[in-house]
Amino acid sequence: MTAIRLIDTTFRDGQQCLWATRMRTAAMLPVAGRIDQAGFSAVEVMGAVQFDAAVRYLQDDPWERLRLLRGAISRTPLQAVIRSSCVLGFKPQADDLNEVWIEQLVEHGIQRFVAFDGLHDLDNLVASMRRARELGATTTGWLTFSISPVHTDALYADKAREFIERVGVDELMIEDASGVLTPERVRTLVPSIRAVIGDRPLGLHSHGLAGLPQRTYLAAAGLGIDNLYTCIPPIADGNAPPSVFTTLRNLNYEGFETTVQADALAGVEAELTQVARREGKPIGRPMDYDAASCGHQVPGGVMSNLQA
């Protein structure tokens, strides 16, 4: 059995969803080295929102953040998220500007890119993703999961095929930003995508808003999912992706091999909990099933930033 890989997104999606993207570089650096040693396949650290919030609210230099994190995380690839063709704002930008954005991220230590467009319009992603591949970065096509008459298994299979044919992505990933993907749906969705992508790695990234991700992760693991996204408490669960500790316990109990050593992260949890208490930041908690979340489908990051 191939070991299931875990990708850490505490510094990117976890803090975006629980702390409204208000985590300072100074809180990341003391724990970054221990995260590097834990056995993650990647550490996701940057997206458009993180860059904007660092400047707007924290007076942190995001380029310096990347340089410092690359110095502290030397063995694990750093990953960034590309949102459509918008670079940093919400207005589409020219292809050449998006390509320069990719070049600068690579220069500052990013080795992996996950790219998405909210409407699955790959015209907005092709230029930047091709440039990333030219620069030697690993590229992942992000399939945004939603519940609607339009978002069928066939649609996701078609979009996975398009990512491969137009961009030549190395991997695919199902992004369940609203936490509404059920174990029942994953049992049809994953095989539909797998039939199209062959041996390319397939990942799953869910959130805890509706209390579903741990059951969904186990169902996906049984279907041969290659990697799962988790966060380190207290920046886990609730609006955020699920706890790495719970995920590891569940996977190990069900007999799946994993790549991450939980013992290496105990000190990280303690350090981040101190930061949360000192700065009055929320602590993520596992959620009970919330039917309303499956109706409104508001993503965790949108929820926290609207509240902020």
C-alpha cells in the first residue's frame, strides 16, 4: 500500500479561515523548522489573500516572509495558490503580468503551485501555469467542489482532462472549500476523476464547517487518494481544514500508511496555542453536522474575513 501524503496548510488556509489571514510572520518562524522535519509532502504558505493581508493589516513584508520561510523550511517544498488571472486583486490581469508574478514567487522559494478559477475557466490559468512548469515548479489543477445541478461528476472529469490537455499539470486536487463533500459523493467523484487522470496524483482538501471532512477523508483514502490537506491545531477544524492529529489517528486506525510523524508537531501545537491566547485569536474546534452549510456553501476563508 502506498503511503498517503499530507500537505500542511496551516500558514495559508488555516490562518485564512480561522484568523482572517492575520497571522504574522513572527508567529510562523519559531515553528517552521519543526514543521519542515515532520514529513509533510509540501507546506502551503502563500496566496493572493495572504499577500494582501500581510501588507494591509499586519505591516509585514510578504516577500521577506517567503525568504525567511524558505530559510527555515529547507527540505519540504513550499506551495502557493494561484487564483484565476487576478494576481493580487479581483480584476483580471494580462498574461504577461501573471507570468511575472509566477517568476517572482519561484525566485522567492515557491516550488509548487495550485491553481483555480471559480468558474473553472482555464483560459484564466493557462499562461501562468505553463510558465510555472517552464520554471520547473510542480503544478496542480484545483477542482472547486460545489453542490448544484451543474457540478456533476462528469463536469469534474471533463475539467480534470482539460487541465491535463491544456496545461499538462502534474497533479489534480479536489478543493472542498465549503466543507460540503460527503463520503457518499466522494465514492462516485474520485473514481470519475481517476478514470481520466490515470496515475497522476489526486489530492483532497476539505474544511470542517459541516463536520464532514474526517469521514470524507477516510472514504477517499479507501479509493486511493494520494494526498490530503490538514492543519495543525489550534489553527485547524471549524472554518479551517481538519486537524493533522485527528487525520493521522483515523488513517492509522484504518490501516493506511502515512508520511507524517505526529510527535514532531506536538511542540508546534503548544507554540501556536500560546500565540492564539496572547493575541486573542480563535481556537478551532471540531464541528457537529451543520445542514445549513450544505445549503449556503460559504467557504471558511470567506466566513472569517467577512466577520473580520
